[in-house]
Amino acid sequence: MRPIDAIFIILIFSSYLKNSKQKYIISILPILLFTVSLISSYIPVSIESFVLPIIAIIACVICIELAPLSLLLLFTEYNHLWEAIMIPVLWFIIMLLIKNLNTRINDEYIPSYIRGFPIRIISLGILYYVFYPLFFI
Amino acid sequence: MKLGPFIHSGFTTKKLMFITTLAMIPMIAASIWENGFDAIILFITSISSVFLMEFICKRRVVFEYNALVTGVLLALLLPANAPWWISVFGAIIAVGLGKYLYGGFGQNIFNPAVLSRVLLTVLFPAIFIMPKWTLDGVSGATLLSKEIGTTMPFFSSLFLSSSPGSLSQAMPLAVLLGGLILLIYKLIDWRVPLFYLATISLLSLLLPGSDKILGHATYLLGNPLLHIVAGGSLLTSFFLLTDPVSSPISSNGRVVFSIIAGVFTMIIRYYTPFPDGAAFGVLLANALVPLIDNYMLKLKVSSP
């Protein structure tokens, strides 16, 4: 899975959740994982295989509601530091954009069958394509 | 933003859209002159598809200039060698997704024509990104395509004719003429094209090149005039960013909006395989409008 796909899947799921502090904790997982991959040569082989499950368990314990998302982030490939940093940065930017876009979306004029959550998901889908080229850098 | 009472400028939406349509005539003529029958087909299919979609969505026959503007802009954003059905897809996205789902004209967050161009670019990259070589050697790639070659084109030919890419790039002078009409009638804020083109020029001089450009079209580096004339920069600055519905209310907000669009355009041009980031830049700027408006309002309220 590409990082951009992970971000948008997380955003769709996390829009159901109200506790924003937990979202912020989970967003640092990519950087943590990339750091681990950098120092993996210094970690003894016997311990190395336990690192990922330990991080996964800690992440899931911190935020049980976001456990599937934590696992999704853990199984996303981060080839460059750029990608690992990009996830939380882009996550915050898109959350900020969506929050402000929601103030502009006027439910009164929107067709009844897509009012509320569906139109917000459509906006999120459009933002996916706006940021799509950045993942070819 | 000023407090009321307001004096009516005399410009109704209908009049505004009518003058915008008139301003696009030089571009339409230039693209037909350069691309012939292919351009005519794209204009006809784009405009008729947009009107058909408006009819389907509203369930009544209406002639509105804003639909005509959307149809013409949609065609101008398509490559000359694009198949006719692409414009039908484009119209479905522009009217169905960009306008109708957000509540119709005046409620849309994103510029409908630009939204359709971005989605079509991602869905059909072979038509928009890759040089589509045909038997007679005509290429659908813009001059900003990284793989197009290492020989820099003459600026005289760029301004007047023979500029490959989308229909709007047939003759940049025609886009400038259209932009001038909009500026004379004071339909657009002069700050938007000025700051957008200035940002592009400055960044083309300052940004270091990446391997996406080096080794291919090296003439794209440090060449502000080329970045203004080639690609969709001129059309974006005069016709797309100045859309009154999807741009900020305050003049300072519009400056920020133009700079953001310019920065994003250049990042995509320099560091991604996408040849032209203008459309992506417009959409990002559109998405930031509520944030810019809120920030500018807070700034205005807090200032003594």
C-alpha cells in the first residue's frame, strides 16, 4: 500500500472518531517505523522480529479505537524519510482543510441523498487527487 | 471586505459570464486555427455535453452563460488530440461532481472545469502526460513535458503559434488578449494574475532541478518566460484562479491564494513526472479558500 492511500483510508475511518488527541499519537507511527528501519542493523536479530509487534501492541493499547489504523500504518512501506514525514504532515494539512471545507459546504443546497457524510467523503476524494502528484516526488 | 451599504456595480452574473465568454473568443479562434477540425469537435462535444448534464441535473432546459463558460474552459484544458469521448467524461465530472453535488452554480468549492481536468489527467494519463506519438509525428505533450527533448523552443513561436499541449496553449497571445479584456472590464482582480505569474517566475529561477528534469528538458530550469508562456499558466492566471465562486473574498486573501497556487504549480512541474501542475495548484488553492477567508477575517477583526 502506498502512503497516500494509507492517509486517505485513515482519514475516512478517523472522521468517525471524536478523540482527536489519539489521532495525533497514531500519526507519529510512520516516523517511528522509519527510525526503527534505519537502526535495524544495530538491533540483535533475535530482538528484531519482536520490534514491529511490540510497536503494534503499544499503539493499539494507547488507542484501541484506532487499532486497525495503527496496523495499517505499520504495514505501509516507507522507502524514504520523506514518505514517513509526509504522512503526519499531510494528515494534519488535510484534516485542517476538511475542517474548513465543512464550514463552506452548505447542506441546504446539496441533494438530500449525499448530504452530510457522503459529501465530505467526496471532498476527501477530490483532495486525494490534489495531493496525488506529491507522492511521485 | 467592507461593511454595507453597498452600491451595485451594474455587473450581474449573466453579464459577467457573457463578457467572460467574449474574452474567450480569441482563444477559441486561435485553437481552431492551429488544430483545425479536432478542436472544433472538442468544443462542440464539450459544450453540448455540459448543457446536456445541466439539463439532466436540473431536469429543465435552461441556457446559462456559466454553463457555456464551463464547456469552453473544459475544451480549452484538453489536448488537441484527445478523443471526443474524453470531453463527455469531463462534462460529467465538471457538472455532476464539481457543480451539482455541491449544490449548483455559486455553491461549488472547486472550479468545475479544473476539477474535471485533474481527474481526467489521473484517470487517463496516456492522453495528458505521455507524449502520444502519431504517424504524422504530432505530439500531444506540452512543452513542459520532461521527455519532450533538450532543444529549447523559440519564444516567438511560443507566443504566436505551434505550442503543443492543450487547446488553450495554441496561441498564448490569444490568452493574454482575453485576459486583457477581463482586466479592462474590471471583471478580475489584477493581483491574481500578477502574483501567480510572479511566483512562478521567481520559483523557476530559485528552485533547484530534480532528476525529473535534469537529463530530459534542461531548458525548463531557470527559464521564467517559458514557465509563464508554456503550459497552462496564462489560462490559469486570467481565467481559472479568478473564478469569483471559488476564490477568496478579500483582496489580501486573493494574493495569498495566487501565491499558494503558484508554489504548488512549480513543485509539481519541477519534482514530479506530471508536466503541468497548474490545474493541481488551482484545486489546492480552491480547497484553501475557506481557511484563507477565515484567517483574513480574523486578521481584519484583530487589527486596530
